[in-house]
Amino acid sequence: MNSRFNHLVRAFAKRYTSLFRDTGTTVALQLPGCPATGFGNGEPAATLVVKDQNGIAALSTFDTLRIGEAYLAGSLDVTGDLSGLLALRDLFTDRHPLRFLYRFVRPLLFGQVKSDRAVVAEHYDFDPEFFLLFLDRRHHCYSHGVFERDDELLEDAMTRKLEFALDAIHAKPGDRVLDIGGGWGSFVEIAGKRGVRVTSLTISEAGRRYIQGVIDREHLPCEVRLEHFFEHCTNARYDAIVNLGATEHLPNYQATIQRYHELLEPGGRVYLDACAARERNDVSSFSERYIFRGNGTPIHLPGYVDAVTRSPMQILAVINDRNNYRLTTKRWAEGLDRHRDEAEERWGRAMYRRFRLYLWGCVDAFRRDTLQAYRVVLRRA
């Protein structure tokens, strides 16, 4: 058994030395019944703790999906700064070509709308109270805020972003605005209270019920529909469209932008915000399986801009929001950790750990610029 431990430590040390020796990142590995072994100089920012044989087997593969699943099961644990450990994700491999391929084959076989209904809703058709543990208390907005300073309240950053969206589309009382992917009603509530007539689309029944509750409680001049954006029909064109964090689930840029053009009045505007990646289809196997299934991906800005320039739509603004999204996910991750006991008691340890990996992984990715984020404003000519 000791030889297996020694082999694993040597393999970990070899990968660490080749990739991170000169970065200043210090971590430790602790195997069952053994003292922790440090890698790097100084106090480790985090320790990866192997709890049992399943943890040893998973870590020995150096496969991100296997290791993530072992963490969900409790066979691996982390003490210290989880985002610091996730900064070492390049130690591990993520080679699952069949899973990667099926992400794109499935929509071709069953259609994008049917595929989305089957997989995208899995993330959102969950008890809204789980998400409310970590979202901002004022708006419950599940997309990034806009911060004036790093220590600002998340609630104020979300209000600023929502007001920016309203200003970007020149919203005024009586306007008809389409809200794509309504989340938990953040845009419906702030716009509806200003007399804007919002039609909010969602493919999550849990989300539809929640948004309808907001509309009824606040007596808003709005409606919510359980419809996919590509199937939405209207008797009259909209004055504007808002898309808060749903572009990642609309990977066919040309079709999406064409729908914007069809649904908008001449001169109508689109506001959208989204996380982004430098390479298209840059999604880990763990994220695709446990967080956002399907063929959704962070927006690829060059591809998106190219699609807009080939359409009748015009680009009015593109704003880099990488640090804003880093701060947002950091607040969310901290909020989830504060409510760990409640999350584990009500929804289970695996669910808590799944979102903990997701949120702290985002913090690290935005910090290292492997993920970006943008606000974009478009106009129909």
C-alpha cells in the first residue's frame, strides 16, 4: 500500500514541478494515515485530502471528471482555499471525446429546442430556495453585477447592472420588452415597477412559478411564459430585448441574432450579458455533466461579433466585465459557504459540493483570465 501512496505522491510532484514550480502556488496532498506532503514554498493555500481507497483510485487517474466525482462523494476533501487548489486544474486531464461529441450530436438528432428542454432545465428546475442561499437578497439576479469598487455590496452591484440594462434599451413606461431566460424575476420586477410591459421566457417550470409569484405579488404589467426563445411567437414586435446570462445557452449565434431581428421593432435594442471564453466550446466534462448539460458554452466574442456583422443588427457597445463577474461569483461562493449546514441538511452534501466546485472554479477562472465576461448592446437597423 505504501508503494502505491509513494507512486501517487511522485506523480503529483512531477506534474506540479513541470507546471507550477515557479508560480508561487503552494499546496499539499494528504493521503490516509500519512502526514500532508507540501508542494512549493511556504504555507499551503489548500490541502487536498484523500479520505479512502476510492479517493486514491480517482486521484491516480489525474482525470478531472473522476476527481470531481470523488469530491462529490466525499472520497476527496479540501481544506483551506478551494479556489487556490482549483488554480492547479492544469495538473489534471479532461479527455472525454465521446461526451464532448455527444453534446453537439444530441441537438442535431433531437433538435435544439427539445434538447434544451431535456437538459438545460435540469439546472433551473430545482428548488429556488437553494439558489436564494447565495444570490443577492434584493433582486435574486443570476447573472453578474457591475461593481464600483471591490468591497461593494452585491445588491448594489446588481441594481447598477439592471439599471444599466434599462438605460441601454431606452426603456420607458408602456414599452414592450422581451426577457429571455427570466431566472428568478430580477428584470421583470425592476422593469415592471417602472411601467415596462415585460414578457419573460423560461423553459423551467420552477422558474415560471417563481416569476409568476413576483408578478402577482407586485401587481406588475408583465407576463411569464414557459416557452423556448426559438419557439416564441408574438402578434406585435417588441421595443427591446433583454438577455441576462442566457446567451451561453444559445450557441447558434446566427439563428439567435436572426430571431432578435424578427422580434424587434426598427430601431429596437438588445441588451445582453454573458460569460465568455477565448476558445469556442471550452467547457469541462465535469461542468457539462453536473452543472450545465447540453451544448451551451461561454460566448466566443470573435464569433459573436462576426455573426452580428453578417446580420442586419448593429453593435453599439461591448464592455469587458471579467472582474465584475469574478467579484460576483466570489460573493456567491462565500454566500453558499456561509449556508453550508443548511444546504447540506436540505439538499445533501453532494449538491452543496457540486455548486461549491462550480462557483469557486469560476472565481479562479475569472481571476486567471481563462474566463471573461461582457455586456453587449445591439440595435436593429
